[in-house]
Amino acid sequence: MKNLIVLTILILILGMTEQLRPQIHISGATQSSAYFFDTPTVEQGNFYQSLRFRLSSEGLPGTYLASYARLAKIGDDSWDEQVYNLYLNWQNANRKVQLRAGRQFLYEGVINGTVDGVMLAVKPAKKLTLKVVAGLESPFDRDLNLVGGDSSALGGYLSYQLPWDSKIDLSYFKRDRESGTVWHLVGASLTGTYRDNLYYLARIDQNLETEELQGMRYRLSYFYKHWSFSGEYSQQRPRILEDSFFRIFRQLAYKQTRAGVTYQLNNYRFGVQYAFTDYELDQGNQVTATFGNQWGIVGVIFQEGYGGENLGVYGEARYDILPQLTVRAYSSYYQYQRQSIQIDEEAIGLSGGLTWRPLKDLMLRAEIQESINEYYENDVRGLFRLRYAFSL
């Protein structure tokens, strides 16, 4: 925790120094969260303190230091620090070259994860963007140390703007550990819009390590007056199987077809969605119907096949009592079967909360939740968050 404390103190000193204040700008947000739960087996309280900031200078336009870090106290355990982002960003005046160095989360095609290293992005042409990523894997617990040994991460990304408001992306990513290569993918995607009412996406990822198709997704969305239609086909091998850090339980590969339609009538919206999922050893069907307006939504879910027959009803309501105060209530009821023994059971979920904004940059959220089923006659949980945005 000492590393994070030193970092926080340094930021505050810079922000309060009179000589630096005209040149240095610090912005960000801090959030304090308390999570309490009382179940038949455990009663515990957790506390989280997060800090997100950006430090920039008028004398160095396009250059800034950014970070997102968190302190956590889980029950009676000692304080634990985690740093999710801590990088220095530089960009030239015409925004054609960008360089980031440090701990950063990357999500570009198949590049997905936290890397301690550098990211270089260039725009050699107006419609072309190239990115290269190189570095080390971040520690699993996200402390400020570096992972040694044979850990490495290397990736590349290309994006090209096509005519007719379309874009093609190509990406590559490889992660190595002492145990060997744990992630080695290449991917391609095509996205675009036709006549402002037809949206399409096609994406395919190939696992170079296993020489198997990692996943594919094709999606169409069409809007016509008060109607919207969508269709999607996806095939996915679980990413969790490729990473030994998360090999805790077995995930199933699947193929899924989804279709949905919604209709907007004044302030009311009606929707129906159907999903057919084909697992390795079984199949499942799910139908969801929803009705909503500006005050909330009511939905009905019916599922049969893999996992047994499940019927559920849920509803959420929210209302602005005052411009600064919003209340929210949620309730659900499910009748379901456990896959292994096909015994009918019931579950009820209740929650209520409020959001209070006494000042423009200050927000308080509180929520109480209770779950009732055969095993937990009284499962009560509470979440409280205080968020403050600042600019120095």
C-alpha cells in the first residue's frame, strides 16, 4: 500500500504548489465504496477506495500522466493495493503519432488485456491507423511490481476506413509466460453503416496456438420508422480455457443464433428476443419479452433445454423525486430446475436504492438487495458509493 500512498501524496503536492498551479492541471475522480453482506454462512464488510486522475501541463500539449488505482480491505484482511493503469501519454501536434509507456489496458480487436510496456500508434494516411504493442504481462494482483522471467506480450493492430462508411480491422496478439504461449490470436472484422439505418458487423478470430477457430460473430441491425430488427450468429470457444490464471471451472464452447424486434410507441417500447444456443452436448432456447418507458422496464424470460426449464419475471422502476435525487427499485421471481436432478425450485430477488447528487461533482449511491431461495432464506447485501470528481 505504501507505493500508492506515495503516489497520491505526490499528486496532491503538485496540485497545491502555487508555482506549478498555472502550468499543471490535475483532473479525475475518487470513489469510496462499502459493501456489506449477511448470509446464513458469513457476515462481512468490505471497503474500497479508488483514484482516477490525469496530470497534464500547459507547456506540454498532448502529454499527460494518467492512472487508475484502488485500495481494498476485504473483511479482516490487511489493506491491498492494485494499480490498473499508470502510463505516460505523448501525442504530436497533428495527432498522427501517439506513444504510451507504462501499465495500460488495451482493447483493440484480439488485443485484450493489461500490459506493462509501450504502445505506438501512427496515422500514415487519413484513413489508416497502425498500432504496435510490446511489453510484459502485468502481475495477476496488479501491484506495482513487474513480472519477470519469460513473460512477454506483443501485438499489432491495423484499421482502414473504407468507402460507404465501412471499416476493416486486422489484429494480432501473443502472450507468453514461463510455462509457454498462453494466448496467440489473429483476428479480422468488418463494420459499417448503410443509409443510416442498416448496421452490420462481421468478425472472425483464429487461435494460432491450437490452430482452431476461436470465435466468429455476424450481426445485422435495421431501423425503420418506429421498428428495429436485429439478427446475430456467433460461435465462441471460451477464452477462459486458454489462460491458466483463470482455469477454475470448465466453460463450454457454443454456437448461438439471436433475433429480436422492438417497437416504439410514443414513450413506450415493446421488445421480443429469441436465442437458440447449441452447446457441445445439449441445446437451449430462450425467449425474452420486455415492456418499458422512461420510468422503468418489465420483462418475462422463458428458457428450456440445457439447464432445465426456467420461467422468470423481473421489473425495474426508477423515478426522479428531485432533480438531484433518483430512487430505484428492482424485483425478480424465477422458477427453475437444476440441471443435474431436475427438481423445481423458486428464487426471489428484491433490491432498492437511490442516487443523490447534492453537488455537480459529488454523487452518493446506496442500494440494498435481498435474495430468497431454498438455501438462503435471508441473504441481505448493501452497497454504498461516494464519488467526487475534481479538477485542480
